[in-house]
Amino acid sequence: MEFDARAAKLLQPGEHMIIDGRPGLRLVATTTRRTWVYRYKSPLDDRMRQIALGHWPGMRLDDADAAWRAARDQRDAGMDPAREKRAGRQAQKVVAAARQESRYTVRRLCDDYLAGHVDQRRAEKGRKEVRRQFETMLGPVANVPAESLSRRQAFDLLESYADRPVVAGQLRQELGAAWEYALDAGRLPEETPNWWRQIMRGRLKSRGKKIAGEPVGTDKRVLSEQEVADLIRWLPNFSLLVRDGLTLYLWTGMRGGEIVGIHAGEISEESDGLWLTVPKRRTKNARIVLATDLRVPLVGRAREVVERRLQETPRGYLFPSTGKGKKHIEQKTVGQAVHYHMPYSNTRPEVERPRLTVTHWAAHDLRRTVRTLLASLGCPAEVAEAILGHIQPGVQGIYNRHTYDKERREWLTRLSQKLEELAG
């Protein structure tokens, strides 16, 4: 039959219209559209095939006729039009994939930064955190060509995390460093702007943490002498593992990671007493050229803790882990235990346990408390900073290479005496 537009509109789903003078060309109706279809016997295997040519009324009869003639010519030439169409689509996918692969996207830039910089210079914990940020937070910019990333796109990404300013600030910092790495490596044109260094400067500030749903601000917590006294008396309520860790915080001022990673091989009895020498690679200053191993004299309860633990693990880690594949406990183990005993902790509320009388503090606050106590005792600033493992700033840090071993022992001994006075 000749093509009738009115009849085409009245076709019911599953019905079709055959067009006179054009063998195999038909208009097929479904519930949503009318499609021009060419049905034919394949010259390759004599099986019936069909190929969609386009949709009516977008494709008029004249256009459908031209497409039908082209497909018929392919069949007459010994080719299968449907197979040729599939091959063409596959070729287009291959070309698109190749183009995508050749584009230097934000994700590829970040992967290069991880492999070439982060994996080479960060500790395992830091490597995992940056990798997690890039895997979960790049969002809509991940597949954008890095060279053409706009200021607006960079802004929108950080703005999407504005309710978590610290997280957004960390992402901004790492992406800025990744951009610089790519520019230095010549993987981006020199004129490519590093938007991450320019946008939202000074706007991503912490609002402070919340405890039990209440904001506590950004002030750094320092325990008063009375709170220190109460806490020392309360320590026996913790497990021995946590009690020992907190004791070392108070009696040495060390960082949590340095404490939980203590190995028997780092302990030595010297002429003036017992010493812990934390290798530079285990300290926060591992990447600072002028940094050295951290020397910690073990005085008072710190010595008692270490000697007792050495008897249990004379050749291994003093805070061994029972977890699979882990050599020692994680720093967060101590922090979680502290929170677990806070009066406002809802962790496992069904379990009865003693609740801390000194509240709203974390294990790291004890380090700040030690520094404050040393200052109150009259400890010189450079000695106190050496005890905490801080690098002296500026020219002083470059030229003053004194180890302060004698001064460390003197002032940690005085600190131990002060803590015992408070506890007594």
C-alpha cells in the first residue's frame, strides 16, 4: 500500500504497515513510537533479519526510502546490514573509549599524584586517607579534563562539602598539591590555573566539634591540675592496656601513634637510666630533613609501664594487637576507650561501666596538658618543645643541634614528681 499518514497514526501496538514498491520496508508500531524497519534475508546465513532505520514522523517517507535503499544495496553486495550496523556501533565505542583514555582527566591527575607523590612520601594511614578522599569526593569533576576544569566547577565541588569545612579544606589542600604536581611534571599546560589555591581561601574554617550534640567550639582543651589529679586516680577503671597508654601520654608527652608503636628494640638502659628512642620514621617529623629520632627518658610510672610490658613482650611490640595482620593496636583504640567511659557516651548503652568524672577531653589533649604543666614548672620553652618532639622554627632550628638529653630527663623527672603530688 501507498504510505498514508493517517493510517500510520492509527496503527496499534504490534501492528505494522508495508510500503508498496519497497520490499522489506515497513512501519512498525509499539506503545510509544512508530519505527521504520527493513526486513530481509541475510546473504551470510539465509536467516531473516531486520534493522531499524529511524522513527516516524521524525524520519519522513523520503528519508526512510533512502535509508532502505542503502541497506538493500548492502545486502545485494553480500553484506548483512544489521551486522554492519552493530560493527559500526562497536567501532564508535572503541573510538570514544580511546578518546576518553587519551583525555587527562581530574581522576587520572589524582592517580598520578597518589602514585608519584603520596605513596612515596606519606605513612600508610595518610596514603589511605588521601586515596579515600579522591575515590569518594571528586564527584562530578572526576571525568572532567583537568586542563579545562573551570573555576565554577572547582567552587561547586568544595561548596558541596561546606557543611563539613574541615573535610572540604583537606580536599582543597590535596587537590591543590595534586595540580602543582601535574604542572611540575609537565602533564598540564603551564598556563593551566590551579583554582584550588585560589577559591574559598579563608572560608573553610572549623566550627568546632560537637559532644553529645552540643557544640564545644574550637578551643583546645587543657586539663586543670585538679582534673589531672582526678584523672590519675580514675585510671584504674580503664583496662590495663588503655591505662598504660594514658599513663605514657601524661608521663612523656608523646604522640599517640608513637606510644602504641613502641617496640622492645627501641628501649635501652643507659648510664643515666632507661630510654626510649623512637626512630624518626615513626614520628610526625619523618619528612623533615632536620628532624632526628625522638629521645624519651622513661621516668616514674612511664618506666614502670615499659618494664612491665617488656617482661610480657621482651622482643616485640609493647602494645601488641590481636587483630589479623596488625602488629600493634591503633592509636584510636585508646581514644575510643576514653569516649566509651564518658558520661554522655551512647556506645553500647546496655553495658554498665564506670563513667569518667573528668569529661570533654580526648587522649591528645593530655599532650597539650603536659606542655602546660612543664611551662608552669618553669621548663624552658626549647626544652619543652624538644620533649614533645617539635622542630624549633626558623634559623634556631637550623643552627641549634643540641639534643637536650640531659634536660629532657631533668624536666620529665620534675613532671613526674608534680603528677605524683597531684595524684597523692
